Amino acid sequence: MGGCVSISVPCDQTLSQIGRCLTQKASYIRKLQENVGTLQTATQELKDLRDDLLTRVSLEEEKGQRRLATVQRWLSNVETIESHVNELLLASGTAEVSRSFRSRFEYGKKVFKKIKEVKNLKSRADFKVMAERVPRSKVEERLIYPVVGMTAMTEKVFSSLVEDEVGTLGLYGMGGVGKTTLLSQINNSFVNTGNDFDVVIWVVVSKDQKIESVQETILRRLGLCSEEWKRIKEEEKASEIKKMLKGKRYMLLLDDIWSKVEIQRIGFPSPTRMNRCKVVFTTRSKEVCSEMRVDVEMEVKCLASDEAWKLFRMRVGDLTLESHPYIPEAARIIAEKCYGLPLALNVIGETMSSRKTIQEWSHAQDVLTSFAADFSYYEIEKEELVEYWICEGIIDGNKDRDKAKNHGYEIIGTLVRSCLLMEYEHTEFLKMHDMVREMALWITADLGKKKESFIVKTGSGLSHVPVVQDWSVVQKMSLMGNEIEKINACPYGTKKLATLFLQNNKLVSISERFFQWMTELKVLDLSSNESLTQLPADISKLVTLQYLNLSSTGIEVLPFGIKSLTKLIHLNLEFTHKLKSLVGISNLLSLQVLMLFESSIPLNNGLVEEELKSLENLELLTLTLKDAFVMERLLNIHSLVNFTRHLSLDKCIPNAVRISLVAGSSAPSGHEDRPLQHMKSPNPMYFRSLSRVDIVNCEGLRDLTWLMYAPSLTNLHVEMSFQTEEIISREKVMKIDGKKLTTPFLKLESLSLVFLYAVKSIYWGPLPFPALKYLKIHRCPDLRKLPLDSASGKGCGLVLDAYKEWLRDVEWEDEATKNRFCPT
């Protein structure tokens, strides 16, 4: 028949396909329970795979890598299907109890299909690679203020850097002069301009920065750093950095270095004509340029007068300058008072930008002029500054003193990094540039409007307390460093006075009514007045006083009125060589800091028991002990030992005295004649606050093994203790710690051993000394081996102070150690 098509299909094949289809569809209902269980199991396995993958991906991301898009897509699909499965399983109860055949069929069909989807996702979970290194830009732009007056200096730097002979360039100058700004300009110049550097790296080094910290900053910049890298040794980090930079041309910008930085130790190859790499750094010291062996050094100076005016004008703004015809003239005078220092020009200019009346500008001009005559260079110890802040209430020290001190040091760090303060003398002291100090006081006094609230006559040659027109507005007064011998003033209405500095004068006497109205005084410093032998009785009126410093005075007895100072938290009586008694101190129940180092107070047993022991809030104690019996008492008052920070043993002879270094224990019966080295197993954190120990001319001390349990020890000085044979005794440590040895001296910064004729060992093996900066060995003839190896004190600039003749006979750990500490 025309137009017909005939198709022949084998009967058996057709029937087989129909049978499979019907069997599968029948299983939707017949195996529903089983399929639901299969889906639950498969989904849980999928979730386990997801969790494992997430863990692995997170580890890679912590290393600075970025997860692949395929991995993220798979994880998103898992999240979606998990949601669908949960919805499906929640509906299972409704479907199973339903009498509708069709609904059971449809539900079973969905379960079956979802099983296939879950299994399909599981099969795609085998990722060989999960993340990739994030591509890093050649240079990261830095935020800087608009710059004035640095064009010539910037061009000079670049003209040097293009020279093949120049590999290292140093920029030096005083704090606040604009070194960091100049370095930032150099960095940012590579952002939008063509250059053949493969990478530009910026690192803030700062004082006491460890090599490892610098390396971690660089590793982060290269996309490698993670928490894992912090646990890796310096050499391994250097190796990885070197590997990353191999064959690449780098520009390394080091900001604020204080001493020589060995870039090879960090992992950088030295810049040469061949590799055309460059190193540029900033420093405040010209000597550092020499230490770094620079090819070119340049001084960054204060701005010239015209440039300073341009910067100041830009910070103030034309709108303010044009608000009155006489303001520009006043502004020029104020700009000149900044002496070309960019930091002062920026801060004062920005502060004056909102002042639009000639009266405000004239007042600011007058105040800055008088401030300049009032102030000399200012220096202060960090710890002392923090104590002032705590006692003045600037920092809350009521709950946790350690946290309060950390907060104080954090503030100091911020001020140092901002060039408002400068560190010196091993970073323990601070100093402030004259102009910065004037600027700070001017701003604090509301642009000088409240100048009378802050009376500062430091080092002005005063022979008496200055006349004050209105004591009722005075909040802080500093008369330190003058020639004042007698205070006869009886100031009335000083209820706002919170801080009074009278240290470093020539005080002999203070009138009986001087303190009468100072009911809000919180800080009183009378230190370094050696002829001051007594305080007036009206000191009892200082009921809010929290800080009292009488160190280095001739005070003989504490006044009876001291019992009324119930809010006092800091009392410094160090170097009070005439003080005979501490009677009354037990009433100072708020006292947290008591400093008695080099005080001549006869610390008899009654004092230890009745006066010191009653100070339940004490957290810091410094002591000089010359009596072994007192030491025995002290070491059995756990709270006192726990908070002793500075301990001096001066001519303390412990022979024939039972001394125990463990609270609540005593020497066993029959051993009354055993010397100080007798020990039982102490709590390893027993001397947890002890940071400085001075031992001079103490007989009977064969070792100082108890220092193993002073984890905060930073300074140790031992002199003329002629029976001392070991600093740490291996035999005693083994008895106490067994195989679980505690590594000593992890925070030690200075170790001095002088005239110890019997000492043979400091420690039996090399120690890391991660913080040690100074090691002095003088007149210790039997000491032949030091606990050092080539890695000891690395990154700290460890200085070994010893005679050359003695060094020649030292048995060094190996040749590398000898080469480091005793170079030929």
C-alpha cells in the first residue's frame, strides 16, 4: 500500500522495557520506607563530605589562598539539596498515612530522584585542588594627607634610586618631620606608573620589633601567612620568603627602624647591580644609616618658612583665613611657632580651621608664644606615666591592674607610632619634642582659653611657689626641677587640683596648711627632695589621694595623718635612707603598689606580720632585705611573694637560718643550719611577678635555682656572693621537675655576674634567651662555659660584655656560637 511505513520491534525487548518501568514505579510505593532510609543515610554522608571539605578549605584560606569557584559551587549545591531533603523528609509522615495511592506514588518518586541527586553530588566531591593563591598587586596604596614642600626631596630620592649603584637608601630625621609621609609617597608613586618591580613591600619595623614579626608581615604581603606560619622557625620563614622572591626584582620599604636590620636573615637577597633590587628605610638616627651600610643617606629636615606656611594654610582652609582681614597675619605668626615641624603644622592647623574670629586667633597667638617660654624638654619613665594615668583616673585600674597597665602601654605605643612621643634608653623612657608638648598643652587648655587650669613651670629656676590669681580653677600644677626650698603658701579653694608635681626641688619644709584645701588631689609627687624630712599633719586632708611618691627624700617617719589616706593605691618609699618605721601603713587597705627598694626601714618580724600582711589588695611590692629572719617570714606569706616585683638581697647572710621558698613549708627538723639554697618543690608560678633581682655580698648562696620559678624575670644582677657555685643547679631541678623541665629566663633582658669567684655554671645547656639584650661576665674566673648557642638571643641584638682574655678560654657550644659571640 503506497505511503505506509511498517516498523517491526521484537516482542521480548518491548516487554522487558515495560517490565522494568513498571517494577521501578512499583518500588516507589513498595520500597518507600527503605528509600527514605537510604536518602537519610546518603544525605548524612554528603554532609560529612561537606564538613571535611570545609575544614580543608579553611586551612588553605588561613594560608591566604582563595577557594576555587567549582568548590564553592559544589558547597552551594550541597546546601540547596540539604534543604530540599529536609523538606521532603518532613513530609514523609503525611505521605505514608495518606490513603491516596497517587500521593504515595508521587512522594516515592521524589524520594527516588533525590537519592540519585545526592549520590551524584557525592561522586563529584573528590577535589584534588580546592584553593589557589590569591594574586597580589605589585604595590598596595597607602593613605596619606595632601603633601606640601616635599617635591624636591621626593625627586632627589627618585633620582638616586634610578642609579644602578644605589641599592640601599636611608632617610633620617627627627620624629614628626615627615619621614613616613615621604616613604608613603615613594610607595604610592608605583601604583599608577609603569615600573619593572615585581613587588613593592612596605613594613613598619619600629623599636624592639622581632625578625619573626617582620617576616610574618612580609609573608602576609606575599599571600602566604597564616596562624601556622607563626609556629615556624625564623630560618624556615626566611627560606620561604627567599623562594618566593627568587628571580624577582623587589622594592623593600622599611619604616621607622631603630637599629640595623639584617635583610638576609629576613629572607631577602641583598640589593646588587645584577638583581637591581632596592631597599629604602626611615630612621631617626644617622648612625643607623651607617650600620645599614647605605649607598645614599638623606636627612629629612623641617619645612622652610614658605613651605610651612603653605601646609598650615592648607590645613586651616581659605574659608577660615578669609573670615577676617587680620586672621592671615595671626595665622602666619602661629605657623612660625611650629618651627617647620609638619606634625605641629598639621595638628594646630586643623584645630584652628574652625576658629573664625580674630579674638580666637589673637588669643592662640599669645598662648603659643608664652608656652614656648615656659617649657623645656620633657622626659619620663613609661611605667611612671602609666601609674599617673591610673591614679588620675584616665585609665580605670579598679578591676584588673594588669589590664589597666596593658591599656596604658597600648596608649603609649599609639603615641610613639604617631611620633608624639619618642622612646630612648632601651625603650623604658619616653621623651617629647618641645613643640609637640606645647601643642598638646595648648589643645588641652581649650586652645589656651583655660591656660590657668594647667600651671606648668618646669625647670624655670623658681625659688618659691608662683602666685596664682585663682586657685579654684587650677587642675594640674607642675613645679618639678626648680630651686624651691620652703613652701609657705596656704592656697585657698584648690578643690579642683588633681595633680601636683614638686619632685626634683630642694624642699626642706612644707607649711602646715598647704594641703588643707586640696580635697580632690589624686597625684602628689615629692620625690628627689633629699632635705625633706617630714610632712605636715594636714596631709590627712588628702582624702582622695591615690598616688604618693616620697622616694629619694629624707623622710624619717610617716606622718600620723597618713592613716586617713584610705584611697591611696600607690606609695613609693624607695631610696628613703632615713625612714625608720612604716607604722600606720596597715590602714591603707586600698594600697596596690608599695615600693620599698633601698629603703632603710628595719623590717622586723612584727612589721612583716602586722603591717605588710594586712594589705590584702597589694599587687606590686619592691623590697631590699638585709635580714635572713625577715626573709624567712616573707617567703612564707604567699601573697607578698606572689606580688614582689623587685627583690634586693643586700649582705643577707642566710646561714643557720631555716629558709623555705615555698609558702607554708619550713626546713625539716634537724636542718636548722642549712643555708638558703634548701628547697622543696615550689609552685612553678610562685614568683610570678618578680621581674628584677639584685643579690650583693650574700654569703651561703650556693645556687639560685629558685629563679627557675620567676617567669617574669627581666633583670638579674649577682655580685660578690663568693660562695655561689651555680645559678641554676641541674641536680635540684631534676629533683623538682624530673623530666618535665621548665625553660628558664624566657623574659630575661639583662644578666650581670660580677666578682663571683666560685661560680662554675649558669645552666648546663644552651638556652634560647629570646629577650636577652645584655650579658655581663666580669671576674668569674671559674666560669668556662656559657649557656649559649648560635641561636641564643637572636633578634634582640644581644651584647656580651666580658674581658677578651676571659673570652679566649671559654668553651663554646660550637664554632658558629664562637664566631657570633667571640669574632676574631
